[in-house]
Amino acid sequence: MTQQVLVRHRSRTRASSAPAVRRVRARKGHAAAVLVAPYVLLLLVGGLIPTGYAVVKSLQNEAETGFGGLSSYQRVAGDFRFVETFANVALVLCVWMPLLLTAAVVLALLVDASPRRFGASMRFVYYLPGAFAGIANFMLWLFLLNPGQSPVDFLWHGFGYTSLNEVAQPGNLPFIIAAMLFFQGTGTWVVVLCGGLNGIPDELLEAAKMDGATAWGVVWSVKLPMIRPWLGYMTLLNLAYGFQLFLEPQVLGQVTHGLISPQWTPNQLSFTYAYQILDTPAAAAMSVILLLVTLGLGLLVVHRSRLFQDER
Amino acid sequence: MSRFRMAVALVTICLVAGSCKTAEGTGTAQDATDSGGRITVWVDPPRVPAVNAFQKAYPDIPVEVNTINGNVGSTELQQKFVLFNQAEKGWPDAIFFPSNDDIAWASSSKINYARDLSPDLGDILAGYPAGVIEQCKIEGQFRCLRNDAAPDVFWYDQVLLAEWGYEPPTTWEQYESLSLRIAAEHPGHITGFVGDAYAPDRYLWASGCPTNDTSSEKQVRINLADERCVRVRQLLDRLLAAGVLSSTGIFSPDAAELGRRLVMSPGAVWWGNFLFRDTWKVPAGRITAAKPLRWTSDLTPMTSSEGGGLWGFSRHIKGTQLENTLTFARFVASDPRWQVDLSVGLPGYKPLQKPWLAKQREARYLADFEHAAEAFVYATTIVRSDRDYTRYNTGTVWTHTITPALTSGKSFSTAWRTFSDRLTREARSFGYTVES
């Protein structure tokens, strides 16, 4: 009897628990959907729909009256400025990225190793130049670059430059833009990397020390490997940013009354196709090409830095 | 996959259907609207006084002013018009184009913004000398009004030349030899600027060098190997090598100091007030102008224009808004309260040229005023008609090829090759068929 009751009870429990679990799961699912919905919405509006639109637009013919196959891709790839714009961006990246990575890592390690209050104030000081928003930062740079007004005019005179046009000549542009990006962004990344360094468990560092690791050894064998995903993340975002350069060469071109080609970066070339040549499919094709290049490089970085390794 | 393809096809059809709009005629557009009176005008900073004067003269017409970037060769304006066309609203009713080449896109079949003015402003159009309004005549219709006539004349510092015992040149060959003498005998002084977007007009077109000679919306003649290009290239090369021409542009902040060491130079009529007097602060009674230089192999001198701003008016308006806009058009083109009292340039509208010159005479800035006034009026009659406004901007190509090359110490002939190469390719990228 008792056994029978028990069996009945068990079976009842089993029978009633299955829908309950499902209900809980469903509730959890709803909660997740609500949480994810704003992101999905933004992703659609700011990412997927424009990308889809660009892909579709890029497949139209030049007159935008019908399907044009890959002709718009041919037009932009055949443009005499196409390779040049990518070369310009590559030059900026070659100067800027190593500088950024080295400086951000070294400064973050120094902040991390400094006594608390001093480290925190230094972190704030490094962050300051990045607090100037885009155009304010740019205006500041105009003063820095103009030998007539610059506090670093000795530097320009050292190079033999006496006017803004001599400083901002196209050959110097990769260095100037790299410097602008460097001062604007490095501080923010020092803060991010400090966050990564703070996340390293103290036990791990103590264990390393007990095993006889020197300060340098701790940095090289513990700290750097531990912040590797952060470095990957930093490379990823900045590569994407670098390929989208537009504001700096565009405004510098205006300030110098046209000294810089209006098609200095891929984004500017795309802009020219959209708003001057009035060839929207070609502009869209340029954007898609830019997306593919950035995506390809991004995947490479993700793969090499094992950015999402933990999640796997 | 097939569903995805269908979706793509559907979206494509929607997009294609949405963008299938035919270009309309050039008078008032069919979708024209009426604000009931308020007009919106876009001007560069030097033209703001024109709007202020209009508001004073017509206080009953409400005007919204928008100040735009006035850099010659700037490329940001057209973008706004593309967006207005897409949104089918937002166009200004009247605009002063910062670059003359802007009229090429504003009247193109794709943007088609500027209205044909011949039906409404025939009397005003008739008041312009032919050479001054010629470039507003596009495919048989007048799509713009000339603000000021800006033909190049030959400017020189009369006091300095007399002091040094030189005669002002009348031909390009004399200009070259005198420049070389000045380079040798008075180093530090200069006889011209080549680093701005007007330099191709000042030198290349003055010689007749075809950098933008269109025969239709899609056909242009560019031939930098033409004899008329070669002669001016060689002249510039020799003068740059002697260091007597500055690779800076006239609008550059660095030009202010150089401007005071400028002994002579071809330059537009507006150089007198705008550059010598207001920007470079050269004292009164020194500068004067002579007739444009002539190449000895040419029978008569010919000249080109540096700007001489253009006004455009919207096709997208009707009723009172259109009436008020046309009142504004008449005012800026032909009213002495702007053109004579305030404008720094010689009015394009002929009946106002005499009063403007009379006012300049009173200002007593130029030396030997009668001589200069005669040169101004004469120059408006010899402007080259084959210099057309194009969708690509020759001046912009010049400033980002020649200017940086010279600034970084490269030779002019290398810079010229780059300019020549890029100019042709630039024209092609805008869909022009380039003939030589």
C-alpha cells in the first residue's frame, strides 16, 4: 500500500514537474528575449538593415534602374584612387597601431604597478586627452600643427617647416593622423587594460612570486598572457576605426584649402561616389568592400588573439 | 537559400521602383511648394551683407539665412542637395555658390536644382555683358546670375616699380623677364601665387590651356600637351625655379605676409579690395591694375575669371515664395544698395559698373584709378568663352597635386605630370568622355 502510494506520488510528481520546468524555461526565455530585444533592434536598424541595403544597392546598375551584377564593384576597384586610399590607411595603421599597443600596455602596467593613489591619478591623467570629443580634439590639433601658433613650433622649425601647408603636406599625413589618433585614444585603452590587469587573481601573482618569478617574469609570463583577450579586443576595434577614417583628412583638407586629396581614405572615396559623382551603387560597393576587409582582418585578429577562447 | 534570393529580389525591385524618377524640365518643378512668403537663402560669409541689405530694403519679406562654408573647391555642398532630392524637401530658395563649378551639378540632370531664369528675369539677364553671363547659359537656358564680374587684370605696385625703374609688363614674356630681374635684383619679393584653386584660371586659362572645355554634359576636352598649355607650363617652371612665385595660395593665412611683398601679378578685379586692401593691408595709393597680359604670339589678350560668384534659385517653389525669391534675385544682381554700396567686386550687371567705379574712385585706394577702371571694364569683354564649369573641379585637382608637390620641394614638371594625369582620370570618374 505504502509502496503503491509512493509510486503514485512519484509518478504524479514527475507528471506535474515536466510542465513546471517548461514554464520556468519559457519564463527564462521571455526574460532573455526582453533583455536582448533592444540590442537586436539596434543591430537591425544600425547594422543589418543598412548592410543589407548597401549590398542590394551595390548590385544595381549605374543608373539605378535594374540589376547590374558586379559592375559597381568593377567601377570602384578600377578607380585610380582605390588602391591608393587603402595604402594611405595601411600607412596610418602601420604607424599608429604598434605605437598604441606598446604605449597602452606599458602605461597600463606602470599604473598597475604604482601605489594605489598615484596609479589612479596617473590613469586619470592619461585618460584626459581622450576626453576631448572629436572636433574639439581636432581644433586643438590645428593649433599644434600650425608653426605660427604651436607650442611645439620648435619641432616644426626643426623640420624646416614655417607654415601649416608645409607641416600638413600629404607625405606627413599618416604621421599626423596617427599622432591625432594616438593621443585621442591611448588613455581610454590604458583604463580598459588596467581593468583587465585588476582582474588577475592575487593568488596567481603570489604563486608566481613564490615560484621565484621576477617582476619582469610576472609581467611577461602572467600578466601579458592574462590580458591577451583585451589586447585582441583593442586591436580589433582600432583596426575597424582606422579603416573608417574620414573626419581627420576631410577637415584637414578644408583647413589647408585643398592640399589633401578629397579622396584620401576609402570612406572618402565612397563619399565622393555617393555625393559628387552621384553613383550610389559604386558608393555602396565601396562600403561593402570596406566591410569585407575589416571583417576579414577582424576574424584574423579574433583567431590569433584567441579572443573568445573562454566562451568555447 | 531560394527564400533568401527571393527576398533579395523583392528588396531590389522595391529599391529600383523607388528610384525610378525621371528628370523634369528646368522651369518650376511639378512638385513645387509655396511657403506663403518666407524664403531661405544660403550664402558664404562675404555675401551675408547682401542678405542684410535685402532685409533692410524689403522688411516685409521674412528671410531665413544660412551661412555656408565659402572655401573655393569645397565638396560638401552637393551632398546636401543629394539628400534634399531624396527627401524631396529642404532646398534653399536662393544660394550663392562658393565655387563656380557648383553650377555644373546644380543644373545637371541628376540634381536639377537651379531654375531657368529666362522667363522671369529676362530684363536682368539682358543687362549683363555677354562674356560675363555666358557661363550661366547651360544647354540654352540661363540657370544662374553672376554676382560680380571677376576677370583677371594685371595688378602691380606702381610705387615700387617706379622706384626700381621698371616698366610694367604688357605681355607674358615681359612678365617673365621682369620677374626674373626682380628675383635677381630684389630677392624676397614675389610676382605671383600658384597654390590656390584659382591658379589654373589665372595662368592656364589666361593662356587658353583647355582643362575643362565641355561640348555637352558628358563630353570634355582636356589637353595639357596643347601648345597653349606648354608655353604657360614652361613660364611657371622658370619662375618657380627662380623662386619669384610663391607655392602658397592667395587664401592661405601665410599669404598675408607674402602679399605685402607682391610686386606684380595677374589677378581678378576683386583682388584690389578683398586681397590688397582688406586682407594684406597694403597701404593706399600703391596698387593699380593694367589690362590683362597678352602672349606675343596671340593677336589680342584674353583672360579668364577667378570666381565672380554665381547665384542659383530653386525650381521647387511657386506662388509668393517664388515671387519673393525672384525679388531677392533682382536685388542681389541689380540693386545698387548691395552691388554698389557693399560688394567688393565689379558688378556683373553692366548698368551698375559705372556707379561702382565712381564709388571706388572716391575711396581713393588704388593708384592711377582711371587706368585701373579702364582695365576692369575692358577685361570683362575678353573673357574666354571656352572655359566651362564642370562636375569635376580643376582647381581642387590643382591644389592637391601641384601645391603639395611644390611645398615638398618637388620640381614643377613632375607636379605637372601628376596634375595632368589626375585631371583626366578625375574627369573620367565623373563620367565624362575626355577628348584631347
